[in-house]
Amino acid sequence: MGAPVASERLARKAEPAARAPQETEFLQRLGERVREARARRGMTRKILARDSGVSERYLAQLESGQGNSSVLVLKQISEALNLPLAELVRDENGQSVELLLTQQFLKRLPPAKLAELRAQLLRDFGATASDRRKRIALIGLRGAGKSTLGAALARELGIAFIELDREIEADAGTSLNEVFLLHGQAGYRRYERRALERIIERNDACVIATGGSIVSEPGTYDLLLSTCFTVWLKAAPEEHMSRVAAQGDYRPMAGNGEAMEDLRRILAGREALYGQADRTVDTADRTIEASLETLHRALES
């Protein structure tokens, strides 16, 4: 990309000669979170630079734990106010006292209790289990078999089969590639959320094949989990890559000698999110017929 924006240049001039250990640790964690978030979304550093207007060089520094001092100043202010840093930088205009207190309560709970509480909230305030089971959503990386198995399952059940990406294209009036080029990752996420809301509103029963990165958008993924019975179609990275190539799509490998490593990183970054699905079906080394039979068993259990 071009020259860094003025704020980047000024921030670099203000860099201290040395940082306290806790500041270094904070910047390293920040860099790791940016890198992990990028991996979950399947974004290269170049794409993130393009969509954010921040230079690749600066992103590389940020991800390696060499971010500038501006964020450290915000951290100092948040600590002085005894507020989480996220509270200072969030976009919403105001937040109810009840929501703030609930968030603080949730932060005190151990992970096991959080999972238990979320399940209880879904039972008490989400769609009923019987309603959720009427909508089956397949999640997983490209090449897992979502479209093939989803279409076959829908035919056998006598319900509609819907590919979320095709709904996004119909809504945008153009291809997914153009959506990303014209609107970036954020624009695609808005189309994705609207398309999913429309599908849920119009279909009491259906099979939905989702995009592989839907799990990296918390609000949209929560909507999917709370309104659909979700199944993670799982396979090894090598199998994902070979299946996509077998379909004649060589984009994942084009000009990228580290494609397999990138794929492993994406899968590792999303594994815990995919694991939130109601069921997991491993399609590795299985025929379509065998995978479909396993999928049926998973839905009936």
C-alpha cells in the first residue's frame, strides 16, 4: 500500500525507547488477537490492509507485538477509570446499566459455567428445541461437503435447500468476489446477516449451507446457533484442499506457496467456534453416501 497515514507517522515518532514488561506483554497479546481474528476470517494481511486503510508494514508490526504507544495511552486511561479498554472504544451510544452489570457477572464465571448458562438462556429465551430442529444449518470450511450433503439431505427430508452465499449474491446483485471488492469484509458481513435473518423469517423448515467464516462473526453466529440445529462437517485440511481442487477451483493455491499452512491456521483459529455446533460429523475418507448416513444418525440422536 501507499505511505502510512499521518496518525501512524505521529505515533511512531512518539514511541518510547523502552517499554515496561507489562506494556510489552499487552502489545504482544493485542498482536496475537489481531492475527487470530484475521485467521478466523480467512483474511490475508494484504486484504486486511486494503479494507482497513492501514499499511501492511504497520499491521506486521502490530501483529508482532510492536504496536505504537496510542493504544498504551488508552490502556492507562481505562485503568485509571477502572473500566475495561473495550468500554472506551466501543461504537454503541450508551449501554444499559442492566447490560453492564450482566457483563461483569459473566466475566466472573468459569468457562464451564458459561457454557451451562448459555444453554439455559437458549432454553428459556431462544427458539424451542423442536423449532430449531426444523432448520438444519451446516457449518465448516470449504470442501467439507456442505453443498453436496445439504442438497441431498434436503431432498430426502422434502424441505428447501438454501445456500447462504447464493442468497447474499442475489441480495447484492453481484458475485461474492465483487461484494468483497466493492464493500470489503465489513460489507460482506452486513449482507450475510441480512440474508440469514431473511432465511429464518421465511423458512420454518430448511437445510442451510453456510459460508465457512460465519462462525467468526459473533452476532450472526449466535443467531444461527439460537434458531437452527447446527452440524459441523469436519475434515482434515488436506482433504478440504483436495476437494476444492477437485471441483476445479484452484484459487486457494494460486500464487500462495503457503496455502496449506494458511488453511491449517484458519481451521485452528475456528475449531473452538465450530465446536459450538449441536453435532459434529467427520466426513474425512468417507463417500458421500457414508457421510449422508452419518449425518442422518447425528440428526436423529
